[in-house]
Amino acid sequence: VGEASQGGFDALIAADQRIEPRDAMPEKYRETLIRQIAQHAHSEIIGMQPEGNWITRAPSLRRKAILIAKVQDEAGHGLYLYSAAETLGVDRAELLDRLHDGKQKYSSIFNYPTLTWADCGAIGWLVDGAAIMNQVPLCRCSYGPYARAMIRVCKEESFHQRQGFEILWTLMRGTEAQQAMAQDAADRWWWPALAMFGPPDTGEAAKGGGHTEQSMAWGIKRFANDDLRQKFVDMMVPQADKLGIVLPDPDLRWNEERGHYDFGEIDWDEFWRVLRGDGPCNAERIEHRRSAHEEGAWVREAATAYAAKQASRRQE
Ligand code: 3HC
């Protein structure tokens, strides 16, 4: 952007006003938003897979109906987010190509398997819980279309979290085997859920590549990764107690001085390994996504033909 436009952009950011698609913006700001919004959109649609795996096996008709609605909500979130990214001048077909070619990421969390029904509870409770903690501040993101998309997404995520809690609540009041299943799911999802907030913003594990400082200066991110992670731990400990679930961290304890829970070290080597493509389900997730995309080609073609027909009728 030119000097005058840069001044306009800086003034809007300083006044905590929204940047809209037609406003001038620095190229790096635009690129950062495309990266984050696309990664977020990809996470929503890849995130349909772990729970989609349980639709045919949900334990009752009611659970099945809720799960279908939930997975469908994730598809909807993907659509709002791809639309928000498109306002920055990219095409969603191109973003999907970048996902399929491994050039853009999706959240680390969705590379873990859903082994039992209790995993649907743990995902709702922990993963959607972490998603809300991370996404509520994004409703105040400096980029208008992203901020507005997040409002509805957060409302739906909070319903998702409660349904996950309720699945675990029911299991924890069931047979011993059901309680063990709920505990096992929490054991497996707790640490990957903490890693979802991203690497620490400073120190060795940050690998020197953190975007937080710049993104906070631009009002894209409102909190550092570690601050959101701490808020999440503080929110979840009392909920685990209510459920009767023991969180799998011997170092988890209230720190009176800090006014927060202390917690153990996250395995950042595992996080970076998963990001490099070496998690339990990376290959399966991308393979499934690619084949769903190919099998859906006829739907996109039909929709495009229909839109062209409607447009030509309007011209007549
Ligand atoms: N999974 C995969 N990659 C991650 C990650 C994660 N959990 N956390 C961080 N990273 C990547 C970043 O993309 C960045 O990679 P790059 O430099 O190669 O682009 C690198 O690790 C360093 O991380 P930073 O913290 O510096 O990166 P960001 O500033 O982008 O912050 C973020 C990461 C906090 C995840 C931020 O992008 C964000 O808030 N994104 C929006 C929320 C989102 O994407 N959520 C997805 C999961 S929740 C969900 O999909 C809902 C569910 O219900 C389906």
C-alpha cells in the first residue's frame, strides 16, 4: 500500500475499527489473514471426519440426530470461513488445492483417531471447548468479514461443547465400563487439546516462527497462545471435577499466588511431528478429503451450470 493508504490502515487499527474488504491493507496483513482463515476453514471441514466416523454407530436415534446436526454445522462453518477468505481476493478452489497438496495446514487435533463413542463426548467437551476459547476473541478480530463469521460459529460451538459434556456426563453415570471409556477418551484428548492453541510464543518450542506478536499488533489475534491455553485449563478443571473425570496430568494443581492452575509440559515434539504429517491419521484424513472432493465434482459442475442458467435467464 502507498503511504497515504498505510496511514489510513494504521489509523483504523489504532482506533480498533474494522478493516473491510475494499480498504487498503498491507500485503502481509492480507497474507496472514488468508493463511489463518484458510487454515481455520480447512480445520472445520477436516474436523467433520473424526466424528463423522461415528454417525452410523451412534448409540441411539437421538444421539445420531444430534451428531449429524453437529457435523453439518462444521461444514457450515467451513463455508462461512471460505467466503470470508474469498473477500481477500483468493478463490476457494485454490485454497482447497493448497489443502490437498499439503501447502496449507489444518488443526493438529484432527489427526487423532476416534476409537470409541466416548471420543465424540471428549471432542465436544475438550476440542470444541478449546475452539470456543480461541474463537470468542476472534469475534473482535480487526478484519470485519472474519469477525462477523465468528459470531455465529461461536454460538454453535458453545452448543457443541455442551453436547460433548452431556455425552460424558451420561457415560460417567453409567456402568463401570462406560466410566472407563469416558476416562480413556479424556486421557487421549487432553494433551492434543492443549496443543491446539499453538506453540508457545517464545522460547525453544516456538521454533522462532511465531506470528503472535505481529498478529496481535494488527488486532487479528487478541491473546497470545499461552494465555488462551491457561484460560482453557482454568475453565476445564472444575468441569472435569463435576464430571468425575481425572485429567491426565500429575502436575495439575491450583497455584494460589498466580491465581491459575499450573500444568505439566506439553510434548511439543509430538505437535511438530503431527504438523509435518506424521500423526496417527494425517494420511487418512487427506486421502478421504481428496476422494470426497473428486466424488463431489458433479455437484460443483451442476451448481455452476444452474447458476449460469439462472444468470442468462435474468438477462433475457
Ligand atoms: N494445528 C496446526 N498448525 C498450528 C496449530 C495447530 N493447532 N497451532 C499453530 N499452528 C501453526 C501455525 O499455523 C504456524 O504455522 P506457519 O508458520 O507454517 O504458518 C505455526 O504453527 C506457528 O504458530 P502461531 O501460533 O505463530 O500461528 P498463528 O498466529 O496462526 O496462531 C492459531 C495459531 C492460534 C491456531 C491461529 O491460527 C488461530 O487462532 N486460528 C483460528 C482458529 C482455528 O484455526 N481453529 C481450528 C481448530 S478448531 C475447529 O476447527 C472447530 C471444530 O469444532 C471443528
